[in-house]
Amino acid sequence: MAQLQKISPQQAKILIDKGAVLVDIREADERARASISGSAHMPLSRIENYKSAPAATGQVIVYHCKTGNRTSVNAAKLQEKALC
């Protein structure tokens, strides 16, 4: 089972260019101010409501938030959603 890894924005772009799915875990008000085109939205506060991250089986998922802190702190929850 692959573990979540902290990556740089440059590494994220390379993965996305190769077909990875970008998932924004910020809240709706944050996303309304700025978002990355083509990213899926899965707010962390409602993560339990999602069966899985919006990706096809075998696709790499790149989670992002504002600073990376929420992603790091909630890695176990995000890992669970990536494997569903």
C-alpha cells in the first residue's frame, strides 16, 4: 500500500501532467477565493461523507490545501479515501 508523500508544487505539476488527479481539500470559502483549474473539490470537513477520492483505480491522487498542514495532519484519513 502506497503511503502519502509530501511533494513540492513542481513535483505535483509533473504528476498532474502525467494524469494524476488533483483534489482540493480546502473549504468552499477558500476555494471560492482561488482554485486550481481542473481540480476536484473534497472539503476536509466533509471527508467522511465521501466514499472515495474522485479518481479511477490506479490513478495517483495529489491532495492540496493552502499550506500543506491540513493534508499532513489528516494523512491517515486521506490515505483511506484514496484506497476506497
